Amino acid sequence: MTDRPAPDETTPSVAASGGRSVGVGRDVIGNIFTGDIKIESPVTTALHQLRAPVGDFVGRDSEIDTLINALRRESRACITGISGMGGIGKTELALLVGELLRDDYPDAQFFINLQGTDANPRSPQDLMATCIRAFLGSEAKLPEDPEQLSHLYRNELSGKRVLLLLDNAADSAQVRPLLPPTGCALLVTSRQSVALPGMTPLTLHPLTEQEARQLLLEIAPRAEPAAEQICKLCGYLPLALRAAGSLLAITADLDPVDYAAQLQDERSRLERIGTEGVEISVASSFNLSYARLATEAARVFRLLSVFPATFAAAAEEVVCADAGHIQLSDLVRRSLVLYDDGTKRYRLHDLVRLFADTKLSTEERAVGQKRFAMQYKDILIEHARGQLASKHRERPKHVDLDEAVTLTIEMSEELLMLDEALTKLAVVDERKALVVEYRYFGGFTIEEVADLLGISPATVEREWRFARLWLKREIT
């Protein structure tokens, strides 16, 4: 279910004058056709270019139904777009839908890689020329003028039932000139949100726990003893699951339980997931998106790695110095940050967070962690105040919180050490970290903390004792 290119053998290519290459498939290098191109020898062009989807495709039932229904409309050209982070399975889903719609679009099914994550994505004129030559032959003379080329492109598609699967689009501008006439269908995949007239958009999310387990066990049945843990550590991301499963499938002496234990180490997880059975590593897939970020967006992306879980826009603006969370919104559009419209909160996928952390400099990490710690305390304590106030309970009078925090901040070395330790604790056990925040920084009683967290005072006592021992060990 990973984003995989169609195989090279489905892409016929021919030698053209001047040593340039012209072709009809996904792996054609982007060339702008300017004027007539003389072909040295005739070739057979392919009208049916979709390879079969992977045999172990799992899940996505509702997404498949949405796409098929949208691509079977008769009143106008059918346009759909699949967006999502690298490795989420956009290409495989598109190929599966294309396979199911093969009889609906019998005249041609094109698979064209737009190379949107490359430094130089293919031009719309190049893509039009590819489609036109598939119908007219490789020796056809094409106009230099972009407008005339556009007319010829639509004329060749007119009256035909053609499915255009445009994979890996850079943005809306690259795809807009390729909108087909009525009777044809356009299916676009992109890491970036694409907006086109009349388009049915679809955002892909990680697999469910059940779907991830099914995929992993399809690839490596012997992973069963540690399947749930491996799936969770892979973030339910198809690319990561395929790589991890393939590694287990071919490595007889790698015990699944031991492998799951190895993946627990965040510092080496991306490396240990590996590249077996996939064409690109998880880290390299993420890097394709990261490399195309502007300087400010890249800086904010790196700093987001200090958030161990979900966060609000207000917190991001402070921690990342991103006024109006402009860069954050851009990262959401590029599928590098996930946004939950229900909670209005953001998060990095677990593996994306680990990748972003590898790009963070020592100085950036220190600044980001300090800002995060102070913002986290402020928000948390204000939230606790509100909860208690709503129950008509006053905060303990013997604690002047502002004065206490101010005095603690002055002890900067100790605060930074405690902040770093608390950040680690929050990753290991968020509830214990909350108990420390409420007790140490908020000055709340055991009973008040129990009320805030909805647990018994005895549990708070136990968590408080454990957390203090854990923090002491970390700091010393």
C-alpha cells in the first residue's frame, strides 16, 4: 500500500534527435516539446499503462467507494485528488481504483509521473505531449505554441473514455492545464493539497490498527507475536509496515519480539525499519517533502519535533516563533503536519517527528525545548485553574504561582534539566508527567490532582512517587 512507481517496462521510450528521450509512461524525464521532433525509428505507443495493484492491498474500503463514485459521474469530466504524506499509500490506492475502473474507460488508461517532489517537476506541455503522442504516434508533429498544444490535447481526448492517473503532482498549477473534457476522468495523487474545479478531494490517513496488522501479517505471518507493537512503532504507515514486514520475512533469525524491542529506541527506529521490500526508505521519503520547503517552513518543521504529542496553534506560535501560524498552515497543506478538525489540534506523525528531530541542530533543540517547557506549564496550569474554578474550588492559598515560577526560572540550569526530564517522561507516561506538573508547578493537593485527572488519590500518590524517582534518576 505504499507510494510505488509503475514498473519501467510499462513505459516505452524512443530515441529522438538531439539525444533526447520521449516516452509515454511514469518514468519519462521531463522535456518541454518545442516544435517538431523527428523520431529516428517508429515505436508502439501504449494506451493501457496501469500496472496491477499490489496483491496484498488491505483496507481503504470507504476511500475506494468515494473515488469510484466520483469517477463514474456522467454529467461532466470526473476529477478526484488523493493527498497525504509520503508513504501513506496514495499511488497504490490510485492504481487499485484505476484497475476497478478499467472497463469504464476502455479507450486508454494513462499513468504519468509528474515528478512533483523533484527539483524540476514536469511541465504541463510535456505531459500533454505525452498523451497526444500516445494517440497520434511518436512521429506526430506537435505545435510549439502552448495554447495550440492545449487545444490539440483536448481534441484528442474529446469523444473518448480515457482515465488519466497523474501521480506525484507538485501543486494545482501543474495539473490545472491538463483538465480533460467530459467523458474522461482525472485522478491525481499529491503530497500537497490540490484544488481543481469540480474536484472530489480525498485525504489519506494512516491505516487503522486492524488494517495495519492485516498488512504486516500478509507480508510476514511470523510477525504475529509482536504484530501490534510493530504496527504501533511503524505509526500504521504502509511504507514503514512493508519495510519492517519484508525484513522479518527474509531474516529467519530475527525474532519479531526482539525486533519490536529494537524499534523502541527512537534514535535508531527509522534506520531499523530499513528498506527491504520498498523502493525508498521512510526517511528518504520524508526528505523528498522536506527538501522542497522554504527556509522558514523548514525551520518551523524542525522545531515541531519538540512537541511529544498534539498541540494547539497558539503553542506552536510561541515555541516556533511563527506569528499567525502561517508556516504551520503551509506544512499542513504539504501533508507534513496532521490536523484534526474536530479537536482543532495539530500533530506530527510519530515517524515524521523522529525525522524532523534528526534535522534539528543542538542550538535549535535547546531553544525549542525551553520554549516548549515554559509554554506547556503556562497552558497546563491555566487549564487546571479553570477546571477547579468551574467546580467552585479555590487554588491553594499558600502558593503564589507567579512568584514560584519566576523564582524557578531564575534557577535556569535546574529548570532546563527538569524541563528536559519532564519532556522525556511525557513521552514514556503522559499521566505521570501531568501529576508532576500539577503537584510541583501548580501546587495542587493530591485530592485536587485526582479530581483533575479523574483518578483516585491513591493512584496520584503512587504516580507522584514513581515520577519523582524517575526524574531524580534522569537529572542526576
